[in-house]
Amino acid sequence: MRTIYTTFMCVIWLCISAATALAQQRQVTGVVTDQQGITLPGVTIAVKGTSAGAVSDAKGAFSISLPGQQATLVFSFIGMQTREVQVAAGQSKIDVSLQNASRDLNEVVVVGYGTTKKSDVTGSVGSIKGSDLNRVPSANVDQLLQGKIPGVQVIAPSGQPGAGATIRVRGYGSRSDANALVVIDGIPLGDAGGIKQVNPDDIESIEVLKDASSAAIYGSRGANGVILITTRRGKTGQARIGLTALTTVSTLGNKLDLFTDPVDVASINNESRINGGEAPQYVGQVIGGTYYPSVAELRGIDPTKQPWPYNTNWVDLVYRNPISQSYTLSADGGTDKTKYSVSGNYYNEQGLAIKNGYEKYIGRANLEQKLKSNVTLGVNIIATWTKNYGQGLSVDRNIIFPAYNPDGTYFHIGSNDYNNPVQIANEVLNKSKTLDLLSSAYISWDIVKGLNFRTRISNAFGNSISDNYQPRDATSSGYQFQGLGTVSNYDSNHLIVENFLTYDRDFGTKHHINFVAGTSYEAQTVRTSSIQGQGFVNDILKDENLAGATTYLVGNNSTKSVLESYYGRFNYSFLNRYLFTFTGRTDGSSKFGANNKYAFFPTGAVAWKVNEEAFMKNIPQVSELKLRGSYGIVGNQGISPYQSLSLLGSYKYFTDGGFQTGYGPPFFNDGSNTNGKVFNGLGNKSLKWETTRQLDIGIDLGLFNQRFTINADYYFKHTTDLLRLNQIALSSGYSVIQINDGVIDNKGFEMGVNAQILQGKFDWSVGGNFNLNRNKVLNIGGGNSIEAAQGDIEAIRAPLNYYINGYPAQVFVGYLFDGIVQQTGGTSPVDGTVQKAGDLKYIAGGPLAVGQNGKYIIGNPNPDFTYSFNTSLKYARFDLSTQFYGVKGNDVFNFSKFTPSAQLQRWTPDNPTNLFPSVNSTRVNYASDWYIESGSFLRIQNVNLGYTLKPQTIKGISNLRVYFSGSNLYTFTKFNPSFDPEVQENGQFGGNYRKPRTYSLGVNVSF
């Protein structure tokens, strides 16, 4: 009986205890978002000190049972900082915002043929997340990289729709091809500059491999750096549909320096012709069928004439405030077995100039399927279609004359005037369409624990067709040939087959190794063709009826190149403190001579995590301190196929009233003959790789749990065996040969700084980078000490940029400006003519002169340094970010310096200035430092203000952010305010397509 009683009482006690526990437990719900208010599915929520936990659903919502009245919840998510939140007694709902852990030491970055933790990187690798790119509207990804990564210079001088950019990683190191290699989802595409195949909204991350150690896995193409672009992938447990929409209005970014008074135009033109020994035009006379009014008539003081009716505003006729649009629809998600990410993008950019624009469609699909527990199949496809139409138009046309005749036809100033920009825009056909298809498929097999084999087949297909037609009365070429039409085709196919093993294992608690070994085979074929028709009955069908031409010119070309490679990389970590990397790649290229088909490129790197040492444990403020060093050799094969072979070519030339075809060895073209061709002549069996040896020493410092970070590198690049053309004696039967000769050095310092100053309801972060590079030509090759970088420039009848031993690449060479001649007399040291009052006065010859013409080094287009800085503020659901970008110390040769406002300050007997010469219609101009201006500038690159709605404010929408963005808002510079100081790499400026100032309104929606 006692046993029964005891058992009964125990049961009662257990029931009471259970009821008490259930009464103490309570349910807490909430939503987890990121710092922009975007809901986060898949966040792990744990009750600290217990095994209880939960995971947020597809909308970021969670529900969890707490064991008591008070508890601490721990929220963790990949890519976010782990956060602990105290739950007060009686609190049943809590919403949590996680901060971006972009500088977290466990962040994974992409390297060639693999990934690694950021803290374990031994080389110099710059990284940026896709979310940090798409704040600025742009057709091409390369422009979005400007100012984002230390050591990467992006030069974007043109505002033309669809225009690309020049990307330099750690300076200019080659005369043949100095562009970085671009790799998209493992597919090597070739040179950077116009990366149009990827939608910025689809980018997961971009990594830039800058030093030899990190780039060596790409061997012969890594000398100028490697840009790795990784697109978005589906993730397990996530299912999200996203929509982004962006509308942009463009305006002129600079106030134009143009004549506004017809009297000034006529007066200066008359004065210019008189000074040049010619008769004045604006005296009330007919010349070539066009009436030129007198200055008095233009002033309205000629009593015999009616007031002149025209003062044409060409800016209003040619430029506009266009509206551009971009829309992206995406979906991604996945299960344990299947992951997917698909998207479509439509982009339409209207240019500032009329009838000028760029249109693009992109479709992308990424699928991953587990066939077995250890076998995965993946497919990735990106299809891009683009259309580019129109051209840049001039607005500095004579304002005295109209755009149209009274009957509506286009007005021409005389019979030889073919520069009416309105007619060119409406009647000249200039259109191109391209199709790019990037596709890859892979099988990944986990053989045993830590050992993986992957085989991947990729193909990059490209096709373009260009249409051009110049009517007989719209352009000089159209008039000369009585209609000129051209259709051009381009086809490229790039096949890549890769097989590689990856072994990744820990051995005990002290040792970790990661080993990659593989092979690669690439074959690229390119075919081009063009047909040109000259002489048409009329211009109605344009280039759609080339069969109707009286004369045909047909051209076509086909090339094939093969690259065969074997590569390996070995990473070893001891005590998670001492890191070692050894990389090697052997490349065999069909482009090189029989004696040098193959080359081996080895590198090594070491790193020391000082913060992991025992003596650093008492300094908790230092969350990271890593010292890095690397040295290695990488190569460059940036030449066209068949350069090692002796070549014959054909060329059309005009003689005896018609075109004839000639065959034979090529002739050298220095660029001054635009109709010339170079076939590269005599073969060279010893032609080999251009080689770059690079040393890198770096430091990574993080303080206060990575709230403040510094990454700094010093590098030295020594490039030898430059690939270049060399002129040879004509007695050889050829005029040129492709050789290896020349040496260029680059050395510099780069630094990136980021700081999270405030965190919480009010967030404030700042960042920036600094890049200094010093370039020097040690030996231009060919036994010369000075060599022109290009052919004659028509405006100065001589080359301008030169390679000179001991100086930076592409320095300007010309005469020294010594003021304005104030009195006629004396002999010019340049051409021996009599110096006229108002002419530029030169200094030629002397001990500092270079070359044979008494010229000097008058400028350097290479900047002293580039820099950028940004700041980001967030309060509640508002966010504000600003980015600045600057260039310091470069010179610009401004062919357009003598602007209308400068001409109004010209030298005259009544204004004996030493700043600007007189106007003279027959003056012969020479390159001099009078044209040199400072190209330094600091630009407000972008300002972005956004607001994110509270999740589920609108049913079915998990996130909605609306933002307003302004780009190219203001530029601080001493350069002519009428122009943009950002010019092409060689520093020459003659009037680029103007870069617009843009204002955008956008929305990002997640369903």
C-alpha cells in the first residue's frame, strides 16, 4: 500500500513540475532583417546556454519558445555579424537587424579555381560585394569599379551610351596588351574594358588578383592582374523573387564654352583670315553659293540691310535631357538537392546627343542539382544582346547660319560643308548589334573526405554585325564616293575544357593543407568579314542594297589560337598562424615560335597572423594583424595569332581610276596612314612570352573587432621581353618583325581604409583607398633611346606620346612655350620662318632636349596618385551614401585649349597678352607645353538617399526600398571647366563625348 501511495505522490509531483515549467515557457516571435531592412531567411536563432533554437522562414519571420521569463537570443547568419539580444520579461515580439560582416575575418573570397577565408589569403586580393556596386546606373561593370578597390585604376573618359573603360591593375606594364584578364564564373573572357555581359544586379562578388602569387594560377594571362566576377547562386532554404527598377534623367555635366554672339564669330573669323594673309569673308558677299553677312549687318547697324535673322543654338538642336531605364526580375532559392538562380534584365540608355543610344537584354540561369550525395551537376548560362546606334555630334558649328533651309532641307555652308550635326544624326547610319552567349557545365565529385574532382566545359560565343551608310550630301566620304555603305561581321568562339582536383584537410589541430592541381585546354577561333559598296543611284535603301553599288571592296579574315595549360597551387597553414602558398603554371601557346611554345610561371607567398600569437592575446583591441609577402613570375601573350610566322598579305589600292589588288610582304604603318595595314612580316621562331616578375609586401590590420581595418601593399613589377614590332631593312623582303625586346618597371603603394564609426539605430561608416604608382621605361628595345608611341597627329603633324629610356611611358614631347611674340621679327627656332607678332614663341634645342628635333619632355599623362573616399549613414529606415573619386598630378595635352572664351582674350596690338596667341587661319601649330593643363580632379561621384519600408508593410512584399541617386554631380578641377578632366590613358584631349550628370529614381522589391 505504501509503495502505491509513494508512486502516486511522485506522479502528482511530476505533473505539477511539468505544469509549472510549461507555465514559465513563453513564445517570442519577430522578423530578422539586414541593415537595409531586407528580410533574411535562414537565420539561426539560439537561446544562449540551452539547446533550444529556431530558423527564420522565407520572409525572415521566426517563432521560438523561451524557457523562462528572461533569456538571451543569439542571431547568426553567414555574411552577418552575430548578435545577442536580451529579451525582457513579458516581451513577446522582437524585430532584429543584423549588420553586414563584409570585413569579417571568416568572409569567403574567390581565388582562381577555388575559395578561401579572407583571413587565410597570402597574396594581394581586392574584393567587393555586388551589393556595393549597383548604386550607380551604368551599362558596363567596369565603370562601377572606379574607386572601389586599391590598386585598380579605371579610366572612363567617354559619356557615350555603352562606352567601356580602360582598367589598369598596378600600372601600365606592356606595349602590346596591358589590360587585366576578366573571368566570369570561371570563363576567361580576355581583356577588361566594356564588360557588358553581366548585369550588375546579378553580381555576387568581384575579386581582383593583383600580385603574382594570386594571379599566377592564370599563368600567361596574369601579368596585368585578373578580375574574377562571380554571379549569384541559389541558396538552400531561400526562395525569393526580386524586382529592381531604375529610371534616370541625364543632363550636360559641364557648361559649354561656345560663341553666343554672331558678331564675335564674324569679327574673329575676319581677323583670323587677315592675319593669315587671306581675304575676310564676312563683308556682305556670296562665297560658294552662301551669303556671308557683314559685321555691321550682324550688329544691326547697316541701314541697307534687314536685321540678320539667325543665331542658331546648336546645343538645343543636338543635345537633350534623355531618360534611360533599367529593369531586373530575378528568382532564386533551393533545397538540399536543387538550387537555382535566374534573372532577366532590360537596359535602355539614351545618349545626350540626339539619335544616339544603347539597348541591352540579359538573361541568366544558374542551376545546381545533386545527382548523388557526393556528385553535383551545375549549369550556368548568360545570354546578352545589345544594340548601339548613333554617334557623337559637334555643337561648335557656326551660329551665324541655320540648321535648315526655308524649304526644310539641310543648310550647308558652301558646297564642301558636310558638318551639319542635325543632318548627320538623322541621315548617317551607324548601328551595331551583338550577341554574347556564355555557357558552362560542370560535374563535381567528392571522392573521399576532403578530395574533390571537378570537370568543367565552357564556351564563350560572340557575334556582331555593324551597319554604316554615309549619304552623298551628309559627309565628305559620302560625297566623294557618291554614297558609301559598309556591312561588317564578327564571330568568335572560345572553347575551354578544364579538369582539376582539390584536396582540403586538417591534420590534427596544427596543420591544414589545401591543394589544387589541374589541366586546361582553350581553343579560340575568330572570323571577320566586311563588304563595302561605293557609288549608289540614291540613298534610300542605305546599306541594305550593297548589290546596287558600282564598286565593291570585300575583306575577310580567320584566326585560331590554342592554349594548353597545367597548373597547381599548394596552401599550407601551421597553427592557423603561419601560412604558405606555392603556385605554378605551365602554358603552351600556339601564338609563339617553335622554340618557345611553353613557359613555366612559379610564385610563392608567406603570411604571418601576428594576432594569433600568445603575446597578442592581451591586446584584445587588435582583432587582426597579418603580414604578407609574395614573389613570382607571370606572363603575357597579348598578341594576335601567327605573329611568329612569315606572312604575306593582300591590299586594295587605287590607281588608274580603279582599285587594284596587290600581294606581297607587309609594310610598316606608324599610324599616320589610316589606309595602311600591318601583317607583321618576317617570322620569328624564338618569339616568346612577355614576362613580369613581381614582389609584394603587405599588411592587414583590424582593430576593435574589425570596426577599423587597414590593408596596405608595396609592390615592384619588373617586365622584360616586351612584345613589340621592330622595323628591319627592306632588303630582307619585309619591313617589320615581331620580337621580344624592352623593359618596363612599375612600383607603388596602395592602401584601403574602412571604419565603422557608429553602430546601432544610427550607423555611420567611412572608407577610402589610395593608389600610388611610378612607371619607368628602362629600355624601349631596338637599340633606341626614344620611340614614338603612335603615328603623326594631324593637328601638330608629329607624334606626341613617346617611350623614352629612364622616363614614364607615353610622356609628351614637344617644344617649350616662351610667351607670345610681341613684335614681328626674328627667326623661329622650330621651322626657321619669321616670327609674327601674336604667334607662340618656342624654345628648341639645348642640353635638356630629347630626340633629334630639339624637343623636350613637356608633360606626363601618368597621375601621381588616385584616391577615393566614401561615407554611409543610416538612421532608422533612411540611408545616405556618398562617394568621391580623385586623380592627382597627371598632365593633359588639350588640343581644344583655344576655346571661344580664350579667343576673346587673344593677343591683339591693343591687348598684348602673353596668355593666348592671335587668331591666324594659316598658322602652323606645333606641340608645346602651352597646350599642357593639369588633369587633377576630385569628383562627387555619387550620392544615394534611400528609404526602406518596414517588412510586411505591404502584404506579400518582404522588402521594399526606394532611393534617389545622383552621379557626376560636381568636379573640382583647374582644367577647363567646359570639359571633363578625365581623359584617355595617353593624356590627349580633343573633345570627348560629354559625360552626363544623371539623376535616378529606383526601387528594389523582394517578394
